[in-house]
Amino acid sequence: MKNSTFISSLAFACLLFLSTNVNAQKFAKLDKSPLDVTAYPTSNKEPNKLIKVVYSRPQLKGRELSKLAPNDKVWRTGANEAPVITLYKDMKIDGKAIKAGEYSLFTIPGEKTWTIILSKDINVWGAYAYNEANDVVRVKADVSTAKDAVEAFSMAFDENGTLFLAWDKTRVSVPFTK
């Protein structure tokens, strides 16, 4: 009798242990606004990057860009956390010097120009706690309209170091220089 009770208890303990381990291995589903990275220089063969941007890519999904990134309001420039832009060397944006370091990228959309903001606040969710006093630089960037729409918000550098933002038919160019 003692032996069967011991075996039952041992079997129950093993089952409990296995079921706890199985439940502990839950993985998140694919994010609706997945992370992406863009870097300059753009070549994958170039290991010494000057700039890297990590951001999330929201989708239009039939919604209007003006509702998702309203004009004249600070926007996190993507989804989820504000994008992190890392400058590995001192750079300039619109002639304004920026020290190497890690910054959050915010924007203020407008019809003809967008305000590009690099903030020393990092690891921030959205623009809810945005604090203008922590801006490192603010510059104006030109807006153009493309023929083709981009469904998922996108960022990409060209071979000259200009960062392009694209969503719907809106294109914004932000030139970085050494």
C-alpha cells in the first residue's frame, strides 16, 4: 500500500512539473506593428555604420494618415515605443551638430514640412510623455507626395545619408551629414 501511494505521489509530482514547464514556454504572437531597422551606410557589407534607426511599422489598414499622424501634433514616428536613433559618430542634420549617442526620434507632421526632433529621452512609449525641454535638435524637413502609396510606415537611408520616411503617399527627407 505504501509503495503504490509513493508511486502515485511521484507520478503526480512529475506530471505537475512537466505541465508547469510547458505552460512557462508561452510566446507572444507576431506584433501588429513589427520592429524594423535601417542603417547608414546602407550596404550590408559595411560593418562600420554611422547611423542606425530601430522603429515599429504601423499599417494604414484603410485608415487615413491624417488620423494616425495628425498635423501639428508630436508623433512618435511609428508605432509602440518612439524610434531609437543611434549616431555612432558626431553628425549634422540641416547643418546643426549632434553628438554621437542614442536619441528618440519624434516628428511633428505638417502639410509642406515636418519638424524632426531628436530627444535625449529614450525608452519611451509613444509620445505621451514627450518633453520639449529634452530636445537635442529640431529641424524642418521637406515633404513631397509620391504616386504610389506605402501601406506600412517605412524608413530608409539613401547612399548619401538622407533618411526617408514614407507612409501612404507622403515622403519626408531628412539629410544627415558628417
